[in-house]
Amino acid sequence: MFMLLLLGLGLGAITLVPPGPVSVTLVQVAVRRGRSVGFRSGAAIASADLITGVLAIAILGIGTAALPSVAASMSVVAAAAMMVMGGLLIARPVGFGGLAVGLERPARTLFALTALNPLTLLSWMAIIAAVPAANTTPRQAALAAGVTVASYSWHPFLGLVAGRAGQRINASTTVRVTRASGVVLILLGSIFALG
């Protein structure tokens, strides 16, 4: 179980560090509003990850109990969704950054964007289903706990750093980072698809 927790930390680091649309929005919110708002918004994203992780375990548990092939199918669907999102990040990197402008309650909004995003749920399911050792609910929970700890470590830290960096993070830097994260999402989706 401890090894699954560590594996979850590693997988969390690999999948959370390349910024997707929510992380790009977090950075832009923190740049505009400062460290405190960035930290709270990052904690809100991690809290949504916790809820989504629990939901993914429940869905996988119900699905695999009913049909053993469901986990493998969900993993492939989630991998495809990750690759599509990666492609969108590469093709339209500027479109995702604009979400930060005009958010009145960024922490609540980023919580909702993460918790209600089907890609977040599919990504969780792909991560859990891709690990053969996570074949029972307690083992899946240990893996998910590791990913959640990584999220609670990464997102508030990202919000703090971006808030501190302030205006030094310009539009061209954001575009480059967003496109690079798209490439990483495509690679991760490919890895998950290959199983």
C-alpha cells in the first residue's frame, strides 16, 4: 500500500506539473491578483481533485464489478480525451489564458471548473485504471491519496509562485508553457492508451 501511495505521488507530479487549462488559469489569476488569491485558488483546485478522485474510485468500483472490461475501456477513453486536450492546448494556447480575466471569485470558480470537468474525472480514471497493482478499492484509494497529496503540494505552490512572479510572466511565456503542456498531455495520453 505504501508503494502505491508513493507511485501516486509520482504519477501526480508527472500529470500535474504540466499545466492544463485550469493551471494556466490559476497562474493568470495569481499574476493578476497576487499570492494570497493564487494560494487559495490552488487549494480549491486540489480540493476538487480530492472529490474527483473519490468519485473516480467509486465509478471504477461500480463499473468493474458490473463489467470487468469497463476499467480498460474507461482508460482508453480517458487517454483519448487527454490527447484531444493536449491538441487543443497546442492549437489554441491563448484561448485558455483568457479565462482568468473577470473572475470575481477565482477560488470557487477554479474549484467548480476542476470538479465539474469531465476530463478531470476521466484523467483520474485513466491514472487509476492504468496501474495494474491498484486492483482493489483500498489499493486504488492509496494510489489516489498519493495523487491528491501531489495536487495539494503543487497547486497552492504554483499559485504562490505565480503571484510572486507577477507581471514578469508575460503572454509569450504563457503561450510557450501552454503549448509545451499540450505536448506532455499528448505523450501521457499515449502512454495511458498503450497501457
